[in-house]
Amino acid sequence: QIAPSRDSVLALVKKGLIRYAAFERRIESIRFSANIAIVMGAETVEPVGEALRAGGTVERRFTNIWRKQDATWHMIARHANAIA
């Protein structure tokens, strides 16, 4: 599912569709280009409640893209894909 904004992600959290008992992120690479950082790696999550795959463990790959504005980094895009 694509969440087009921060507010849409927060709405999914409030509905209980994004909820984890455990979350681990392993960063494998960070690449910088001017004011952009691309972070890649793996995540392990344990969804609970109404979240998809609740009661199991999900391994996934992720890419987070950050932009530095003034002195603060802001995530501008994220992709995560479950490993089959």
C-alpha cells in the first residue's frame, strides 16, 4: 500500500494497521549526494493486533531517502518490501 503523506501513515497507526511488538533495522549502506542521503538495509518486524501478518515475523528490505533542509534531515520517501 502506498501512503502518500505523513498524515496517511499516522492514520494507519491510529487504526492499528501499523503496530509492532518488535522492530529491528540493520543499515547496510548510506550514500550521500549534496543534501540527499539514501539509506538501505534490512528490517525485522513482529506485527501485532490488526496489522497485516500479526503474530508472525516479517523480514523485509528497505530504502529511506532523506533531504537536509537547513540543519535538519527530513525523510522524503520510503520503500519497504517483504522478503518471500
